[in-house]
Amino acid sequence: MESYKGRFEPTRFEDLTVTVDFHCHSACRFCIVQEGMNYFKGVPWELYTAAVDDNRASQRYRRVTFTGGEVTLESRLFDYVNYARESGSFEHIRLQTNGRLLANMEFAKKLVDSGIDEYFVSLHGHDAKTQDYISQREGSFDEAIAGLENLVSLGVCVMTNTVLTTLNQPHLADIVETVRRFAPTRMEWWNYLPMEDYTDERELLSPMDKLAPSLREALARARGYGIETAVKYVPRCLLGDDAASQDNTQPDVVIVEEFYDIYPKFACAYEAKCEYAESCLGLHHPYITKYGWEEQLLTPYPRTTEWDEPEYGLWVGSDRPGQADAVATDQPRWTALIDGVAERHGAQLSEVILQRRACVYRFEIGAGGRVDILLSARTQEHALARSASFNLHYRNLRGDLGDEAIREGLTALVKDVVNTVIERDPGGMRLDQRKGMVGPEAFRPRPKSKGPKAGVKSLRVLNAK
């Protein structure tokens, strides 16, 4: 079903995340790119600067986030940050880090002075024993805590992130107690995604009947301290009074494309019955395989509107710490491609859906007539037509096609949209290039080995399926 794949297309389109490289000095037991570490490359400088230059002109993104691996290990990190800051096109520059190197105040201050004003720090244990066991690095907890202390003293925005596994599930509320003295703007809780261990041989997937109560306690504790929370990949109906904390959105990511080939899919037995089916992913397939559909545990919210399966995913605004709903911005560059077409046919442009891989124009005409015109990156694959930048397709043709007026109206509208895009497309408009690299230049040679480690499937095997 397209809705599941569509919901994994990045949907928070005002935020750009740049993967600088895949190195790390921790070895977290839940790492979702364990096999890709030291193998995937980060975004090439040329691709990164092109994205920043484009943003200077288009003002598409309000925030850029740098991540890894562990991004603070990257020797050129400040080159990336400086280029973003000097472009003047981003309101915020964020760093996603394990915080260990930030224990050095001189280095932390250098990061802040470079223009990084937001820090998303991973903390997966409430104490040194738990965190160090998870990261497999002694002292990692103390370093992260020292890093948080330094950031707070420097007066920047601090957030924390915790990956939910069997290793920390009993202590989620304790993690809140550990970090509350830092007054984080937000605490995020991401359920474990077994991207390289679909059968959960690592035994990190916590069953929902244990995870949900522990998570609810942590969310309530955070709420009591005035700390905003966000939860990803846990069904909304299991979050109790903090159901509104669910946020499965992701930013637009420049990353090696193979990363997405192993991303698990999601499903829910109550999807067509639940009011929040369009935003709640349900359970991922590895969880369902291991624990089942949890029909007795999940409780759908009664729908108030008829179920209409989403095909393109959701569009939301920017990720703004400390604020509730973000305000979405218009997409003038994209609407300009078809401006005036709807009016020429007595139709209405009801929606512009901008994704990483596609731009979709949804038109309505007459009594129930509807059609989507989809623009994807130009290739030599089959298409209705091609403009300088795009392949063009139509889909979701709806209405009484036996009605000659509706049929002819839709036909004329589609032709006009296609011809107008071809005429106005200046060339160089990009969609899926923002995903990152798709060729062999995205990888380092793998060292020869006798095979994958026990309990871990290699990326090559997974991609061959």
C-alpha cells in the first residue's frame, strides 16, 4: 500500500538534515546503521553547497541539521556550518550528537560561536551503568552529562533523544529525572527500528504492554516539569493523556539512498477505522512478526470522516522547539509552474503536495471530477510527457467518466497542465537529488571478512531481496 511508503518520505519540508559522515566513537547496541558505519559516505561537499545555494534563492528550508554517525568527529564540520551560516538562508543551525566531545568546554564554545544554536543530544540511559552498557563505551554517560552542562551554561537550545529498547524500558521516567535540571526544550522518544535485525536477534524490541505504561509515565513526568515531548513509532492510542505528543514526521534528508532501502514498513489492523490513521503509523512489520497485531491492546479513535487511503503522505511545517503547531509556508516556485491553468478550465487547484520524490498538483473540476498531476525527476523511464526537469504523469482520475462534460473537462485540463509545465519549467528544478547519492561514489570499499557478524544481516543481503 502506497500510504506506508509515502509516510516515510520526509514530511517536515522546512527542515534539511545533512549527513556529514558515518563514523562514531560509540557502538550503540541498537544502532540502525551498524553495517553502514564506516561504509556509507556523507554528502559530498559539492552536493551540500548546491543545496545551500538553492536555499539562498528559494528560502525553502528554515533549519539545517548536521548529523552522522557522530558528526563532531568530522574534520570539516566547521566548513559545513560556516557555509550554512554565511548563506544567511537558515533561521537555525542544529547539531545531532551523542554529546561526548561537548564535555570539552573549549570545543563546545567553538561550536556555539560558529553559529550552531540548537543541540539534539542522545541520552539512552538514566545512569552511567545503563548508558555505558548501551553505548558499549565506558564513560559515555558522564561525558554526555558534562556536554549538556556546558551547553546549558552557554545558553543554547537543548533537546534530548532517547531510543526505546528493552535495555532502558524500565527506566524511562528516570531519564526524565536525570535531564530535567537541564530544562530541555523538548525530549524525544523514538521506538527502536530494527533496520538490520528484522528478526530481533538482539532482543531489543520491547513489547507494547510493557513499553507503553513506562513511556506514559515518562511523558507525564516530563509534562509535570513543563518539558515538551515528541514520540515516534509508537501507536497514538497507547500514549494516554499525551497522545498529542506523537509526531512521526521527519525532515528532508541528504543521505546515502541505500539507507532507505532497509527502512521497515508499518501497518495497523485498525487503520481504516481510526481517526488518526493518516498520521499514526501503527506498528512496524518486524514488531508485528514477533508480537502480532496487538488487536486487544490497540484502541482506534472512532472516525468522524470517511476513510480515504492517503497516497502521498502528510505535509507539515517546520520543527520549532517550544512551539506547538508550526505554520506551513507556501510553495510559490512550484505553484508558479501551473498558475492560471485551473481558472482557464473552471477548475480548482485544491492542493499542492510537495514531497522529496514528487510534486503533486490536485485539481477538482465540475461535479466530482478530480485528477492529480505528478512531477518526478526527469529520467528516461515511461512518462506521459517530459519537461526540462521532470517526468509528468497523471493519476487518481475520479468522477463520472461516462459524463462527456466531465471526461472532456478533465482531458483538456490535463493537457493544459502538462503543456504549461513544459513551457514554464526553467530546468534545474530538483526533487530526488536531495535524497543524497545513489551511485558507487556513495560507498567506501568494505574490508574483506568472513561474513556478517552473528545476528546482523549485511546491507548487501537486505538490498538483494
